[in-house]
Amino acid sequence: MSLRQVYPGPGWHRHLPCRLRTHAPLAACAVLLENTGHYHRALAEALLDKGVAVYFIAVKQKRANGLDKSDRRDALRLGNHLYNQLALGLQVSERTQQVRSMRAPTTDAAAQLQGLVRRHYELMQGQTRLRNKLTALCDEIFPEYLQVFPDVNAAVALDLREKFPTRRWWLRQV
């Protein structure tokens, strides 16, 4: 069943355990969530608090030709994927498609630390993305800059770029 079919409004994640209970005891239920950054966390915590087994999987980026994206299809695909791995024990060829168990943090401090570690990871990914972007821009706009400064992200290179930002300025000086 798709989550949007359950409760599409705010706070819907608190109602899902009640809906699951109509199908089976919560201890017998298992839910597979696509890892969508932080968006799945509220639902996962609500389910874990109620004793539901929660699993997650990396979001599948590529779709086979002709397949449209729909909540119903995604829910069916995720359900089959979870059943195949848990009940039938089928192995997957791609490591990213391996179902992983999600466990609730044991203490409040662990929950906070988990959020902070995740945020640190996101910030570092953003920093790397920006550094790569700056290197690409320097390579495109002012390729000679890379001959002078092999690391365009070094402090001295950034200071120089801040004071003398364009190639045109440099060419006027020569």
C-alpha cells in the first residue's frame, strides 16, 4: 500500500501503525522505505516505536524503459523486493539494492548524535561539490591559474581570486 493512500495530510506517519494493525499484528509487519535523505526518518521512528521492523534501501534512480513512476507501482516494487530478500532469501547483484535493517537509537544522546553525524556528512558532501565546481570554473575561465596554483581551493589561491577575480584584470596588468 502506498503511503499517500494511507494518510496524505500532516502527521500521517502517526496513523500508519493503526492501519498496519488491521492487516496483521505489528510484530509481524515489516516496512521497506526508500532512503530519501531525512524525509523517511519521522516515519521510521514512529514505526520503530510501535515495534514494527523497518528496513531501508537506496533510491533506485534508473527505471526500465516504458515504466512510469507511480506510488502504486513503487509500493508494489518495494513490497516484492522486501519479500524476495527477507522471506525467500534471494540475493541481489547490486549492493545498493540490499535491504538494510534500521534500528532505533538506544538513547536520546545517540539519536542527537545520529542527526549531527548525518548533517556533518551532508555538509562535507556540499563542500566537496563546491570545491569541484570552483576547480571546474577556474579550469574553464582561467586555465593558466591552475599552472600557478595546483590547488585552486588553497587559502592563498582563494585570497588572490578574491582580490583579483577576473582573467581580464590580469591581462590588463601585463
